Amino acid sequence: MEIVNVRIDSRLIHGQVAAMWTGVLKATRIMVIDNMVVKNEMMKRMLKMACPGGLKLSILNTETASENIKSKYPEDRIFVIVKQPETLLELVQFGFPLEEVTVGNINSTRGSRQIRKTICVTPQDEEVFHTLAAKGIKL
């Protein structure tokens, strides 16, 4: 098992992820980790449709993802995608091996400010980023 990329992207699986990133990374599995998406059957169906053919897809909550990464998928090259920074902090607290994060699109929400063209963060997001960086995780 190899984690080939961990990406924050509020869109999860979309054209750029499906058409470009999975190929560039030579991923064999996309692992979407989100505690709310895992409970939403419509979102799960949409993600399954958006996942490129030939790739395996896991849609998991943070606790299950942290356990599975330790014991499952021995031959997979895993592309991890989360919607929000808080998910990463929770993963780290569960022992998920996180070294580097690609910060992709984070949509604007109430109380957020734009720091890059496609990245809007709330004060809580900023706090999480600082906490992750303090743990030696490259952003």
C-alpha cells in the first residue's frame, strides 16, 4: 500500500481529479474520507459515477479509513480526498500516516476569506492548518 497523494478538495471527485490526477499519480484506488458523505446515499452514488473506470473507490469515515489504511489495500496506490481540513486533523488523531497534503479547492463559506484563487478558509480552517504544520505535515 502506498498513499500517493492526500488532497483537500471540497468538490471531491470531479473532472480534474478523475481525468488528470489519478493518471499522473498512477492511483489504483480513490479513498474519499468524510463523516457526512459516508451517510449520504445520493452523494455516494454520485461519487461512484464520477470515479474513473478501472479505479477502486472507498468512501469511508475517518475512523474506518484510519483502520483500513493499516491493514487493507496492500497492493493499492491510494489517492486520498477529503472535503475539509478538519477531517485531516481527525485522521491524524486516529493514527493515519499523514506526511503531506495538497490543498486544492476549498469553497467559500460564511466567515471564510479567500487566500488563493480557489481556496477560502475560515478561522477554524487556519487553526487546523497551523496544528497540522506544527506536527510536521507539509501543506
